[in-house]
Amino acid sequence: MFQNSSKRYYLYTFILFWCALVVVSSVYVVTPLTDTFSSYFQVSEQETTWIGSVFSGCYAIGFLLFVPLVESFGKRQLIVFGLVMLTWLTFLLAFAEAFWFMLMFRALQGLFAATFAPTALAYVFDLFPKEKRMVAISYISFGYVLAGIFGQAVADIINQTFEWQLVFYVFSVIYLISIFLVYCFLPSTTQTVRQLKVKSYILQIKQLIIRRELQVCYFIAFTLLFTFLGMYSLMGDYLQGNPYYLLDREVFNVRVLGITGMLLSPFAGFFVKRWGELIVLRFSLSMALIGLFFMLISNNLWFTISASVGYVAGISLTFPVLMKIIGDLGGEARSVASALYAFILFVGASLGPMTSLYFKGIAGYHGALLSLASCLFISCWVAFLSKLLRKKSDASFSEST
């Protein structure tokens, strides 16, 4: 009875949202553990950033490596395989006694975590009716951006009460639950599974990256997590110093307040239906830029917090709109197009913390934040001036080839 009801799409959407939340949380769980890892492994704070960056780098590479397997083995099967590997590797991380061991297994964890994101977008286009896709994409994107707070919050709460190893035990159990949900409740798609040869795959990548409208989208994608993780890498130390002097618990509360900004993400489908994708994209980027600018000039705690929430709201709303545009532009090659999107997104995530800390060392907090704001300004400027995205609805991969 349930399977014949349209309500099943709510269940599918929830499971995909949940997987997006917990898989991408693995990117962020080490952010509040920097001081703990520095003390435990006897390395500098700068060196501990590699625990996050090596994950993000391999995560980005994994998006490109696993796309041929999506076509060969099926989308649900690849999601399950990735979750199984992620469960096992996350469990093993709790036994890290050496810094090199932590780096190696974080790299492997990032590689196999990459099976979900591009697969999920292609899965939505295969499984969901056209009128339900934007809602599903909005909630998956909401899971991605909420992970930035959820992963940090869970890790921080556990670390303040127990040993850091329990963080990885808890997340390995969460991934086991996710395997059960996907295997038992998500259906296989009816699309014919076919083998995507390496030569054909490389040709599709070349055909996609030379398309000007996708170049615009990919540039914007790079700036999103580049500035997001860069900003959060700076915020903790800044709030604990002059003029605010917040305690660890208070900084944690500020991070959690960022969730309020993320609540716009699930409504992206409504906004797009009412005003169109390009207008919403420009609005969301502008909101993020204004929030980052006000963080730059603020000397008041509550004004800084409000500005950060506005920034997060803009970034959170940009994600699902950009994902939908790229999925449409990719056409039959949307798996490859979305893999490129995810690759570029997390190249930005890998470079963001290191770049922001580098500029902080040279020009201080405000200089580093100005560099992030400048990057986002260029992204916003591109979205406003480019006419390429206006023809998005008429574009398709087949037409470009």
C-alpha cells in the first residue's frame, strides 16, 4: 500500500537527506578537535589542518574516480558500498596512535565518502518525477550544509566529555544505520546499467569543461566551501581573542546558531519556482557576500553572529540552486557533470582552511576575511554579469556535442 503511494518519495527524500548529512559530516568532525589532535600527536596546529585537508583532497579526487562505477554497477549499489567502506574506515580511525596513521586513514575515508554526492544527484534524476526533483535536491543540499554544523557539534560535545576516539566510534554506528536505511528502503532505479569506458568518460569530461555556462557554475562552486570552511577556520580563534574572549562552550554555541541560516535551503524549490534559478542564485550569493562583509567590519559580538548567520543562509541557498542548474546542463552526462561539480567544490574545501590561515599569518584575521570576501565578490560579479546561464533551460549535453 505504501509503495503505491506518493508518500514514498518523502521517505526517499528523508533517507537521501540523512545520508547527505552524516556522510558530509565526516568532512567537519575534526574541526573542533584541532587542539586535541595537536596535543595527542605532538604536532603543531598548522600540521593538524592536514587531517582535514587530506580528507577534502581525496574526497574531491574520489568524485572523479567513482563516476564510471556509477554507470557500471548502479547508483544504490555504489551508495551502499561507499557506506560500508566509510563505516569500517571510520571505526579504524579510533585506533590511530600515530599522526601518519591518522592522515592515511583520513585520506581513505575521504576517498570512499565520495561515492555518495555525485551518485545521489544522478539517482534523484532517475528516481524522482520531474516535479519532485527540486524538493529532493533542496533537502539533499540542506543535509550537505547542515553537516558543517552537525559534524562539528557532535564531535565537540563528545570531545568535551569523553576521549576523542569515541567520536569515530559514534559515527561508525551512524553509518551502519545509514546502510540499513539505504539497503532496505531505497529502490534500485529502472535505468539500464551500462559500462562507461574510460575513454568515453574522459571525452565527456572534456566536452563538459569547455562549455562556458558550466565554467561559470564551476567557478561559483569553488568559492562556496572555500569561503565557508575558511571563515569557520578563522572564527574560533577570533572569538576567543580580543575583543570577545569567548570560552570554548560559547564558541560552540555560536557555531550552532549558524543552523538558523541553513533553514532557507529546503525552501530553494519554492523560491526557484516563483522567481527562477538565476534570480535566486544572484540573490543568495549577494546575501552571502553582504554577511561576510559585515563580519569584516563588525566590532560587536551579536552583530558579528548575525552577519555570520546571514552569510551561512546565502551559501546554504546557493547550493541546491547550483546543483539543479548543473544537473540540467549535464543532461545525459549529469553524473559526470555533478562529479566535476563536487570535485571542484571540495578542492575549494581543501584549500579554504589552509589559505585563510596563511593570510591570517600575514595580515591577521581581518586581512584573511577580506581575502575570502574578495573571492566571493568575484563569484557574485560573475553571476550578475554573465548572460550564459539565461539559456540554461534550453541547453543540454547532447546539443553541446
